[in-house]
Amino acid sequence: MKNQFIYDVIISGAGPVGLFLAAELALAKCSVLILEKSTHPQSPLKQLPFGIRGLTAPSIEALYRRGLLGELELHKRLKNPHLNAVKGARRQVGHFAGIPFHEGDIDTSQWKYRLPGATETSLISEMEELETLLSHRAAALGVVIQRGLPITDFHQHKDDVTVLSDAQSFQGKWLVGCDGSRSIVRKLAGFEFAGTEPEFTGYSAHVDIADPQKLSPGRNITSTGMYLQSQPGYLQIQEFDGGAFHKSEKPISLEHIQEVLRRISNTEVTINALHIATTWTDRARQATAYRSGRVLLAGDAAHIHAPLGGQGLNLGLGDAMNLGWKLAATLKNKAPEGLLDSYQSERHPIGVQVLNWSRAQVAIMKTDPASKALHAIVSDLMNTRDGASYFAGRVWGIFTSYNLGADHPLVGQTVPNFELEDGTAIGQMMQDGKGILLDFSGDTTLKTMAAAFSSQIKYVSSRAKEQLGLTSVLIRPDGFVGWLAENKPDYSELKKTLSRWFVPDQFVNPA
């Protein structure tokens, strides 16, 4: 049966990435339909402790700029179970390949554009809580979410896409695959998914252990792999079998988990009951293109890698924040030429960096002599102030930046959370999804230039408590700096930059 209504965008997948993207599009008054194959969003693997994820600085800032950060409760009441709990011990605040870095070793003064009062650099979240929050957000903005409807096929046309879910048919102007590592959208569209094969099979399991004293708490690297016990009976195991068991798709039995755990832990530990288990690998692949005609990819549909440090969720949320305003502008005829293509040119390199970061961790977690030697050297580096600061900056996304062709290092980075004279933080002014031309000097020419794009950007004139030597800043809708001036603005350069990201209101044709 054909659905006659034509949505602006149909999204496959109601995970955090699909939901966040849908909310961004709906914020810009686009009509959005999400088709999700699962009937119920709840899953034990999304709940504590398996569902714990670390949000990095760009993700935290994105949620903050849309007024959502305060609604996440888990980080307020839960300390990371992986962190040191011993009184007087240095507090672990992250890791690289299981090698910890500690709070007191990080020199945050190296991050000159993170102002006092900035959001946290990392927070603990839970997949179920995050999905619930984003589901409510999307629904409140008018997004239609239909569960139990997997996409089975689609057909592209000149102006739209016909999406099939068994006997049902839906029309959308665009289709976005946010449907995970086994994305049906990616497969049906024929995207090339290039990369490297796995080194290990990872296991996440909830079990009853007869003799838990035989296992050490926390993360344990052994001569045959790694196991982590975050809470009694909640295990993560890595066995360097080339991903063989994961590839086999065999059922995960109690006997198999016990066999692997004994081999990795070098103990005769006994498992009495297996409640839930799943496998994963460090297979690292990335779509060579994120767009094919009217079909786009985001999140794990566009890139997969080992889930070490929760980088995948954050990478996907970054995709959604970057794509949302650009696709909305395209739909509303407010996109200059090449705007949508910049989604690929900006996000693909970030994906490459994260996949290589993941591969590097796996390389030093292996049990061969060369890997052990690298592990020892990285451990030494991690115990230096500069080393800990570098790894923390990478893990927390502090260094995330787009190459926008400017000389100033802040252009292409996330905007500092400037506190204005009236006490308002700039991030609080971005909940409507518009860009901002921030003017610290009361320049009337800047005000006039911003007025030509008033449906897309806001002009804000105010001094700030700390201005970082700047006189004006152009902030894109996703919170990244597109242009700035340290002295008298170069108006011709600003005009060129404005036309790169926006279309003057007088040339906007109604969608």
C-alpha cells in the first residue's frame, strides 16, 4: 500500500544518530519519518552497565546547544565504574588501549579556546537514557517514528525516493541510512565499504559466576587477551582469534563463554548461568562516499570500528549535527552550491582519524612481543604531563576540527562558550538551530551584513567577559566557527564566507 504523503526526509534507524538527525531536521521545519526495524526500543544491551557510553566534548556541546544536556541524569548520579575508587588514588578519567590517564596529569591550559564555564570534556551516558531523551525531543518537534518497519528496498527518482517496507511504501525527498553497521540502506545503494578485517572477537556477557574471587576486578590484560569485570558478573572479553567466532555467527553458549574466559583469564573460573551475551569485533570500515544521489549515510552505517572508548556514538552524533542543518538548508532552498557536499568533505576525514585511532589501540593490545613493546612505550608517554594531555585531548574530541582553509586555528573548531555581559552563554543562544554573527565591537556594517541572512543567522552584539583577542565571530548552525576577526573585520572575506554557508534571504525560493 502506498503512502501518498511525501516526507522531506526518511531516516532508517531510530538509534541516537537517527533520532538526533531527525530532531535537527525537524527543528528547521522539515517533515521527517523514521522507520525502525525493532518493535521495541528497549534492550538489555542498552542498559547499565553494558549501555554505558562516554560522551566527548563535541557531543556534550551539541546537546547543550540544543537545550538537551540538562535532561541527562545518569552522569549526575553515577561514577564511571572503570575509574579508580580507591581513596587517595589518582582518579582515572580515560584510557587508550586500556592504558589509563589520570585527572591530575592533564594540562588543560594547553586548550586555550576552552573558556572557564565551558561544558564538561567528558560525561557518562547510557544508551537507553540517551535514546529516550532524543525520542521525546524528535516526537515533540513532529517527527513520525514507526517501529517494526524494516526497509526492504528503495528506488531513487529525480526528485524523491520511494522506500519499501514489505507491503508498505513511503515517499521521501531524501533517504538517510542511520541503520547501523549492517545497514540495509548502504547495501541496497551499493556504497563501497572499504577497510580492514578484525583482529579479535569481543564478548559482552552477563553471567553468574560460582567463584568470582578467581577474577580480578577492572580491566586485565593477559598473555592471551583481555577481560574486564565492571560489576560482578558483567564481563567484556577480547580474544585475538581474527574475529573467527564473531564471523561464524554461532549461538553463544554458556560453555563457550566459560571456555574463552578460562583461556583469557588463565583460571578455572566456573560460570553457573548465562543471562545475555553478544559479540563484536574491531573490523574497521568506512564508506568511501557518504552520498549517492538522494541517499546519505550517517553513524555506523557510514563507518564502523572497535567500540573502544565509545568513539562510535560520538562520531555518529557529530555526523548528525553536521548533516542536519545542511540537508535542511538544501530542502528549504537556502543552500549555496556545494553545501551538502561539505558533509562528506568535513566528516569523512574525521571518520578516518577515529578508525585509525581504533586500529592503533588494537595494535598495542595484541599479545605478540612487538605489541607489548609499543604498549610499554605508550604507557611511559601516558605518564608524562604532555602525553596525558595529548591522549585526553584526542579521546575527548578536543582537537576535532574541520579544514576550512583559514589560517586561524579556531576557524573550523567548535566555538568557545563565550559568556556575554548579561551573563548569557553563547551556547544558550543556539537552541533555535540558527547561525550567529557575534560582534564584540558594535560594528554597524556587520549588523547590516547579517540582516541580509536574517532567516538563517542571528546578529548578536555584546562584549564578553573573555574575548580571546577577537572582535567578531561567525558561528555556523552546528556550533563550529566559520570565520573570525581579531581586529577590524575584512568585510570582503566575511561576505565570501557568508555566501559559502548561507543564501541571502532575497534569493531564497520557497520550498
